[in-house]
Amino acid sequence: MVFRPIDWIVRVTLRTVAMEVPPQDVITRDHVTVSVNAVVYFRVLEPRLAVVEVEKYLYATSQLAQTTLRSVLGEAELDELLSAREKMNARLREILDRHTDQWGIKVSLVEIKAVDLPQEMRRAMSRQAEAEREKRAKIIHAEGEYQAAEKLVSAAKAIAVEPVALQLRYLQTLTEIGVEQNTTVVFPVPIQLFEALIDRKEKQELSATSRPREPVGVA
């Protein structure tokens, strides 16, 4: 029974409330200004405390969420804010839940919705990401060239040990050319002919270098 004006009725919902935190301008630890908004999920566990211990618990919870959002995110760097969002959410929830416990309110979840960066910061991060992609592409290309060079060295060593391998590769190349539908005419030449020419050239160069030079007289 309610005796007015001594007593009054206050309706308090016991369902989970989703409260949106308006965008807050935050200056990170590395002096970058960002705009951050979030959403807080909470419910009233003790209606008496929510009415008696605080005036307008919804307004008080909203103000507490805004100030906590600015203070907590202001202690983090921009990279941490973008990459470790789960860690930031957990810390925000812990602080809000600890302060609202005396109001009979249980904060179950805090989620950072969006982090808006300045336009010049977006362009700088875009250039950085593009440079990083180009660096990775060059590294991959260099590794491919290195592996290809290693394979060529291994093939050259194998051919030097087994000369017949070069002839087999030569015949395989002729077979591949013949399969293609083109107008190219291939005249196979025995590979021994090239070997004879190479040996002859090497002998001529060797004899030229070993021939004694004629003395040059001075008039």
C-alpha cells in the first residue's frame, strides 16, 4: 500500500538495457585525436539501490560511461586502440561494473562501435599500408629469384656430372616445340657438334695465351 505524498512509485525495468554512448573526442597517448562511440549493456539487479542510492540511474550510468571511455582510451596508443579492441572493451566493462555496483546495476558488456580517424591520419595509414604491401611483394619476388637461381645451379651441376642429361633436355625441348600448332620449322642438330666447336674454341684460346710474346725493340 502506498501512502501519498509520503510514498511514491518508481517503475524500474529489470531487463537488459542497451545504452549508446555518444561519440567522444579522445586524445590518445601518442597525441592523436579520434572520435569514439560505444554501447553499454547493463541491467538493474537491485531496484531499491537504483532508486535510493542515485538520482536518475540511467543518466548517471550514461555520464559515467562517457567519462570512463575518454579516460581509458586516452591512456592507450592509436595502434593499441585499433588492434586490441577486445582488451579495451574488457577494461571498460570492469571499471563501469565496479562503479555501478553500489547502484545495484550490473554491467555485462561494453563494445566500442567505431573509431573515426582524422582525414590526414587516414591518408598516412593508407600510404603506410601500401608501402608495406610493396615491401612484401619485393621480398617474395627476391626469394623466388633466389630459389630459381639455386635450381639452375643444381641443374648445371647435374649436367656437368652427367652430360647425357643435357641431350635428354634438348630432345624434350624439341618434342615440346613440335606439339605446338605453329609454323616454326625446327632442324635438329646433334649436340656433339656444339661440344666439338666449344672444345676447338677452348684449345685456340689456350694456345693463344700460352704463346710467348715477341720482344719489342726500342729505336
